[in-house]
Amino acid sequence: MSAAAHTPPDVLAEQRGSPPQGGPPDRAQVRRSPAPTAQSETYGVLGALSIMTGVLHAKAMVDHASHYWPFGVFFGLLTCWQTAWGVRAYRAQLSRRALVAGAWVNVAVVCVWLTSRTVGLPIGPWAGEPEALGMIDIMASLDEIVIVAMVASLASAAARPGLVWLRGGYAVRLGIMLSTASLFATTIGGHTH
């Protein structure tokens, strides 16, 4: 008996250069999507958090626009930027420079929020008066702080020991927790003066 008699028909067809005739594909022929890496999971969480922060700022835009239209414009632009940046981060389509620039924008937004809650903003109908803390603004700022920390863990060549937990599975758990809390904040939170 020849060796060809013991060879499966799809292997013989492949050896001859013709497509296999019927039957399930060989395991080697099945393409599998690569397993997610810690970095790809971190980009996914980073994108989701930025999109969620954009949603929170959309709610703030509605609340602020009726009091002072420049605040509404600011929150509208911030919503668009954070959502677009989040989509690009989710798809891991950000250069290192765009990643770091996004972190700095989030730092600036947190600084504006801290100013508005401690000494008050110098413009607007309540200039110089600190605003009350609200669930939405607390969650948005917390999301932004985590975004900055995640960018720091991604942008550094070797993750600093304190930032390693912001990658992979830990990042996914943190992202799920923060996104859930942020969604909850949008349903119960409002803006008061």
C-alpha cells in the first residue's frame, strides 16, 4: 500500500495545488484572531473611558448651556474631542504624540474642574464662586485621571512598577468599574448651582 492511500483527501488536494473537496477545513487552515495583548486591552479601556467621559460632558453641556452659552460651547467641543480621541484610542490608531497630547488635554480639564470647585472660575454668571460637587463631574474627573495614568503606562518604554497594574486584565476590570459608575452617574446626576 502506498503512502497516498493513508493521506487524507484534503491534504492530497493541497499537495496537488487544488482546493480541498468538501469536509471541514484543516486546523492549520483556520485563521484565528490573535489573543488580545495587555497593550491592546489597555487601548480598548482607554478608548472606552474617553468616550464615556465625552458622554458625561455632553450631559454637562446641556446643563451649562442654559446658564452661560460659552460654557455650553466649551463642553460641546470637549465632548466631540474626547469621543473622537476615544474612538481612535479604542482602535489603537493613536501615535505616541497624539496619546500624550490627549493626556495633557485631560490634565487641563481636571485643572479647570478643580479651579471651579475650589475658588470658582473667573468668568460666567457665578464668577468667583465655587460650584458644588456633583456625581457627574466627580466621575468625569476620575475617568480623566485614570486616562492620564493609563497613557503614562503606555507611553513609557518600560512600565514603571507603580503603573503596571494599569495594563491588561487589571485595566479591563478598572475600566468596567469606572464605566459602570459613570453610566450610573449620568442617570442620577444633575447639575446644581
